[in-house]
Amino acid sequence: MGITILLALAVSIASTSAQEPAGQNERNTTFFRANNFYREKKYDEAIQEYERLISSGLRSANLFYNLGNSYLRAGARGKAILYYERAFRICPRDADIRSNLDFARTLVEGDSEQNIRPWYESALFFLRDFLSADEITFLVCALYFAIMIFLALSVYFRAQRKLFYYFAAVFCALLIIALPSFINSIHESEFQEKAVIMADRTSVRFEPEDDATVHFELYEGAVIQITRSQGDWYQIRRHDGKMGWLKSNALEVI
């Protein structure tokens, strides 16, 4: 019985190990095929291949970036901005992602100032422009543990206590600098769900009713914040603070 179980376990492990490279090879083949379609200006075919990779569970900045490029070339600026935003969240310091996202934003009708942040936010949360949320979290945790380690060392090595205090103070200062960006990233992920308008033009109403009075209009590619939902309606906030209700099928969450 024991030998049978071990043999079955070995066969299962070998089967899993064989399937993983095969699945990775298939993904690589699909990715390169999509890239070839893009180079041949067959953007619809490229989009299908990239979307197939996403459906398989693959998530990467390169994939989202390439898909954004394909949608932009195909004239779907809403989808393009959606995937540029997703790529930017993973790798905010990538110059190509930032450049293409900024360009796509200029194509959004009637909302040219939607992504202009106040100078004090740019200064306070400057790490958000270079590090992803996961990287900021890792940085904060690493700084905290470094402080704890140096404080512990100061207890056991009294002769070098001042030196360890100095290093602890330096890492503490770095932690204080990183904390605003960390708190902002947590707050944004938990309480500031953002979405991109997919419809060419959609009316934002005062109430979640089809016949409610129109408050303002939004156009494809505009990035808005979702504040709450009710049935198939979302209450949203525009960059200038204006709020209203629109149908959930008019947008896609980033």
C-alpha cells in the first residue's frame, strides 16, 4: 500500500511538472503570435490572442501594455486606457507605459484635466510614480524590520549602541518618507475603486433612474472613481468632484 501511494504521488508530480512547461510554452507561442499580428497591423487578431492569454490567468505589464497598444491602433481608446492603466499599476516607472498612457489620455474628449494631481499630492506620494503598490508594501516592511533589527542589536552589543541607534534613526526617517505613499496606495485600493468609461458618450444622472435628470456627460476613456453601487447603477465621482449615477455597462473597473 505504501509503495502504491508513493508511486501514485511520483506519477502525479511528474505529470504536473510536465504540464507546467507545456502550458508556459503554449502561452509563449500565443504571445509571440499576437506580437506578429500586431506587427502585421492585424490588430483585431492581436487583440484576440492577448485576450486569450488574459483569460488563461496571465497578468503582466508587458501583456497589458501590448493589448493597450492594439486597442489604441484599433481605435478603441477606452479599452486602450484601461489596459495602459493596468500596466501602469504593475510597473509605474516604465517610460513607454507612462508615455502611451499620457498620449491616450489626451484623446479623451472634454476631460483633459482628469489626471492632473495637485503639486502637494505629487510631492507627498512621490513613490507612487516609481513603485507599484506591492513594491511599496515590501519597502515599508523591509524598513520596519531593519529598524527592529538595529534596535535589537543595540541591546546585545552595547559597545556599538550609538552606531546601531544611528542606523535605526536613518531607516526610521526613510520609513516616515515612505509611509504616505504606502497609506495612499492602501486607501486607493480599498476605498477608491477606479474605472474607465467604455461608451462613446454616456449621461451621468442625478439619481439611479433612466428618466432622471442628466447632470453631466462623460466620454470614452475618462477615468472616474466608483463610490458605491445600487443594482446595475454605479455612483461615480469625476476628477473635479462632481458626482452622479450611470449604468454599470458603461464602464469597466481598472
